[in-house]
Amino acid sequence: MKAMKAAEIRKLAPEEIRTKIADARDELMKLRFQQVSGQLTDTSRLHILRKDIARMETILREIERAVVEGAK
């Protein structure tokens, strides 16, 4: 699975972004267990997921700040 691009994330609603973050965190946890048990073959997936989560959280924060700034 490829990393999500910022433009793709910006097209989503904030609730969809939160759902995707939760899903990515679950997948990251499962991959960590696989890594510890020696079953994980594609370790690059861990790096990609961490970056995706950070990217989604950053964009979600940008959206939330824009809403607050727009309300002022």
C-alpha cells in the first residue's frame, strides 16, 4: 500500500480523517506485534504508516485551526 498524499487527505472530511487515523494506528500496532514475533517481512510499512499518521494529524489540525480562525 502506498503512502497517502496530502492532497488526497485534504479532500476528506475531518471525521473521515479521524477514522483513517484510528485504522492506521490499529494496523501499526498489529505490524509492531508481527515485528516483535519475527513474522513481519516488509518493515518499510512501519515507516510509511507512521508518516501517514503524522501527515493526517497535521492536516486535521490545520482544518481545525482554520475553522476556529474563521469563527473569529
